[in-house]
Amino acid sequence: MNTYPPPPPGSVGDRIEEAVELIEMELRHAIAYVNQAVVPQVRKESISALRTVAGKLRDLADRFEQNTGPRP
């Protein structure tokens, strides 16, 4: 329980509240940007990277398959 009186108007407490509100607003903007721009781009590039890796693994499996057989 806080037994101290609230800070007077225009005090440090008000300025801190303003700062917190501004920080929250900026965080909301940052989250929106990440969700709208970054996440879709990461998904797109991840899909492309997975397809590239899948192709390389397919090539490697083909090489293993070609090299299976009796060794002289």
C-alpha cells in the first residue's frame, strides 16, 4: 500500500507516465511493422531456403545411390 500522496501535476510522475505511453505506442508500431513486413519476408525466404536444401539433399541421395555397389 502506498501511503504517499500522488505527485503534483507536471511532476516527474507525469513525465514518466508520458514516457511510458510513448514507449507503448512505439512498441505497438514496431510490432505492427514486424507482423506486416518482416514475418512475411522471413516466411518467403525460409520456403526458398528449404527448397534449396531439399534439392541439395536429393542430389546427395542420388550420389549415394549411384555409389552403392561392390567396390573393387
